[in-house]
Amino acid sequence: MTAIDQYLEENALDFEDELCQFLRIPSVSADPKCKADVIQAAKWIAEQLERLNFSSEVIPTDGHPLVFAQSPLIPGATTVLVYGHYDVQPVDPLDKWITPPFDPSHRNGNLFARGASDDKGQVFTHVKGAEAWVKTAGKLPINLKFLIEGEEEVGSHALGKFLEKHSARLACDCAVISDGNQFAPGVPAICYGLRGIMCYELRLTGPNRDLHSGSFGGAVTNPANALTQILAGLIDGQGRVQIPGFYDDVVPLTDRERNEFAALPFDEPGFFRQIGVDAAMGEQGYTSLERRWARPTFDICGMWSGYQGEGAKTVLPSTSGAKISFRLVPNQDPAKVTAGLKQKLSQLCPPGIRFELIDAHGSSAVMVPLDSPYIEAAARAIEHAFGRRPVFTREGGSIPIVADFSNKLKAETLLLGWGQDDDNAHSPNEKFALADFHRGIKASARLWEELSKIKKG
């Protein structure tokens, strides 16, 4: 890797300049006025890959285009799919930006611009990691594919359809996604598990109209009261979800995982201070990290009913509702959770109330085994670039595309985030540490070599 590392060092400033070109394109997928800019960003990244002798194309969709590219085929070699996105979030509130969001600015070792960390800067590290091989060795040691979309920030509508129709074209041994964070500054991480999610809207209906609470209160079941009783019945005081069969398929944490989590440099009091609380409660018997990353949960995300205006109005409302979500862990079946939820709601719903449960969206949890050869290959690559072995984490959030890669492509996914949790993704003054940008490129280049060593079959 000496020649490659030397190439990366000699071209570091050029890489920064190219990233700035990418960041100057205001590819805000949510803003119809930016449609031409979104297309420009797709063409820009596709051209970057064409220069590396990749077959590269910009694929039109009903929304914003997809970019798909692949390196010249090496029969029998490991095949890797890199996924990322070139679209970015809106910049509002604009007055909170210290420098213009699409005029990249260098400050204190960081590059500030919308998309710097999420996700232009991170996906670009893999383009440059591939370039280092092509420019020094003439070719990559693996088969490398890129799938870069323009709708991640607005729901990835076109991506799901493309994956459904072209799974054979996207076939790979493993996928790589860099669209997240390290555990802490100087502490790189490999995220090997994501919780799944199920979201619902619960609607309750009682009397056929709002009623006077004095004339009817106590004689008619109040949908607002019923809503609070039903929601309270879905979880107990120990943080345990009360849906039948909810925990039947939950995979318990291993001793290795619990020891890994406990050894992380996590400041729980500092975590609470950061979010403005002095303490918290949750499922008993588990730490905050274990609850966030590896245990299933139930949460009320919104509630409504009755009069919301100024002053008092003594009304018994005719309807009420809530938006609720469940985070799922590996082996939990979303369909089984839905069936159990309906059963529990039927038990909890009082006389005089009808309920409707609307299934909003969901995805399964995903986990890559810690003894996976792909995990170990990534750990060696990261250690080469960052100077220390990564820690292993799980993530409480959900990335549906990872479940799709697992289910439809039968591929393990490496989640290798180069960012930091203070990069202000989705907020004003988004940034990406230039040191992490270059370490990400170095890790990417080494990753292709490490993955090439894995024996197939």
C-alpha cells in the first residue's frame, strides 16, 4: 500500500478542491427550484467515476436520478456495492449560517458546507479510494459498484423500485455505506446492527359529536381519556412493552456485546446534560447504550384530541388519536408485532370507543455477525487509516435500505461512518473534519485490498 498511501498524500489538496466543487452544487432534493442542480450533482459524480474507467450512467426516475457505476469485471473477485446519496437537506434557517451553505469554507480544520458530512463528503471518500488504486496499480483488486441516489433526504422513492427490478445488476458480496459518525473524536467505529421500526397512527372515535363535559361527562366514554389509558397499557412501569409475543423472538445481547458496550468511553451524565435532562428511565436491567442500540422500544410520537385554542372549553371530544412507533431488534417480525398490537388494542379499548390502526411504514432490524470476515476486513482497514482499532457499536435508528440489501441482495452491509455527532447534519453550519475526510479515503483504499483477500464460497 506504500504507493497508494503516497498517492493519497500527494493529492490531498486536489481531493479537497474537488469536494468543494461537489459541495457548491445546491442539490436540495426537497426544493423543486433545485431540480436542475440535483441533476447537475448526479452528472458531476457520474463523471468522476467515468474518469476511473467505470461504466457510469445517470438513470432517470420519476423523481431525481440515480447514479450507477461499476468497475471493469474481474472474474471470481469479491464484489462490493457502495451506496450513498448526493442530495442534501434544505439550508433553512439561512440566517444561522456563519458562511454561505454552498460556498465551502475552511475553519479550524473543518470544511463547512451543506452536504459536507451528509453525505457528499463521506461517499466521495470511496470514489477517491478507488481512484488511488486505478492511478497507482492500474485497476482495483475487487469488483466495485456504486449506487448513489438523489432522494435519500426525501424518502428514497425511486431507489426501492430500482432495487426491486435490478437486484441482479446490484448483486454483491457486501455493501458499504458511509453516512454516519464515529463513536467519538479519534474513536472510529463499525456499526454492525440497526434497529428496525414500525410506525402507526391510532385513531379513536366515541360519540358522533363533541359533547358538553358537564352534561355528558361520566356517562359517556371520553375518547381522550380512553387514549391515555390505552397508550399507558402498552408499556409497564419497568419499561416493558405489553404486546402479546413482543419479546418472543428478541435476540439477547451476548456477553461479548455487553462487555464491548461497557468498555466504550461513554459519559452517561454528560449525555443527559447534553439533551437537557438530569436522569432518565427505561427497561430495567439494561444500560442507556444497551437500551438505545439493542433493545426493542415503544414510543408515543404525537397525540391530539379536544379543544386546543385559547382559554377553556368544557368539551368532551368525539375523537382522539396518536402517532406511535416501535423500534425492533433482530429476529422480531414486523407482521407479528402488528398482529400483537391489534390484539392488545382490542383488549384495552373500552366500551363506547371504536379504534382504527393505520400501518404507516416499517422495516426489519439488521445485524452483521461480529465474526463476519467483512467486519474484520473493515477493522483492519480502519486501523491502518486511523491508527487505532475501531470500536463496535449498534445504532438505535433505522436505515430501511440496509434491510433491503440484506433481504433482496442477501448481502452483509458495512456501516463505516467517518463523521462526528457534532457535524450539524440537517442543521446550519454543517461541517466535516478534513482529517476525517482524508482518513476516510485512506481507510477506503485499504478496504478494497482487505476485502479482496476474503475467499469466496
